[in-house]
Amino acid sequence: MTLAARARTWAPPFALMALIFLLSAQPNLNSGLGLVDTIGRKLIHACEYGLLAFLWWRALRTTELRATAIPMALLLTVGYAVSDEFHQTFVNGRHGSPVDVAIDSFGAALVLSRIRRRR
């Protein structure tokens, strides 16, 4: 695999993790729309972590870990969700939430279960 191909494979999960970190460092992402805002943000959480799980799976399946790419992708994604919520405890106006970890994990598990079913 060429260096460019490796970068195309491995850079996306790290780039998404960096974006999530930057968004989590913002003191307040509330739009003021009440319940619509809350539900929308939870759906976005599930989707972004579903995408992160997909990107990890895509990268891991190119290695000798191919047979364990799905569980490894889930482990990496859930681990990052936990670390992201911990990170938020240090940001003014934010708080870490086990509920958000569960929502993030659900999004990741849903995407990876779809991948497993298709394979």
C-alpha cells in the first residue's frame, strides 16, 4: 500500500476525531430551540459516531486485524466517546454524560451491525 493510500485510509478517522474534539471544546452549542435542539444534537451524536465507527472499520480491515475489524472499530469508537465526554467535563458550559456515551455507542453499533449483516 502506498503512502498516499495509507493516508486516505487512516487520516479520516483521526480527522473526524479532531473535529469532534474541537466541537466538544466549544462552551455552548445550544441553538435555543429547546427540545428540537436536544433531539437534533442527539441524532447528530449518533450519526457522527456511526461515521467514526465506519471509518475505523474501513482502516482496520486493511491490516492483519481484518478478522477483528468490527469489534476493534467498536472498541475504538466507544473509547473515544468516553474520552470525549470526559473532555467535556473540563469545558465551561459543558458536562460529560453517560447518556451521550450510550447514544454515541448506539450509533456506532448500528452502523457496524449493518456492515456485519452485509458481509
